Amino acid sequence: MGYFFIFLVVFLTAYSQLIIKWQLSIRGQFPDFWDDQIRFVFRLMVSPWVISAFLAGCLSFVAWAVALTKLDLTRAYPLTTLSFVIVMLSGALLFHESLTIFKLLGMTLIIVGIAVASQG
């Protein structure tokens, strides 16, 4: 059951990052002047999508707390790095961000690292 909660942590973390990136891409560049910056941040904070991303972050914390009652930290924590892989692949797919050989190598090292760490 602990692994289910780790999956929730990974999914909710990736969801919140992707939603925030999506909403920021819609709104454009961060303004230069402080009054425009305040309006920009306020509009962002009241967006239902951004609110859902914050809620996902809160739920991720709860899932993490539950997971830690069921798994050792040294077994649970490495698995959370799967969110990096999911966000990187999703960023390439959804936002047309570059997926270089170095990023692919990094993702491979993360996956190998998780596999190695989970053996101990």
C-alpha cells in the first residue's frame, strides 16, 4: 500500500508542475513593473487550474506522510525522482521543450539509480 501513496506523490507533483507551467505559458512573460507584477500574480493565484495545482501539492504532502508510515525513507524517497522523468517527458510532449541526448541520459541515470537504490 505504501507504493500506491508514492505513486500518488509522483503523480500529484508532476500534475502541479505541469499545470503551473501551462498556466504561465498562457499568461506570457512576467511584467517589468511592480503594479503589473501584482496583478499578474493575483490573476495567477485565483485561476482554478492553479488552485488545483496547489491542492495537488497539499495532497501530495498527505500522500507522502502516509507513505512514510508504511515504507522506510531510504526506500520511498528515491522513487519520488520519477516525477522528474514524467515532467521532463511531458514538457517535451505538451510544451515542445527540447529533449536532448543529455536529458535522455539524465532520465536514464535516474531510472537506473532508482533500480539500484531499491535493491538495498
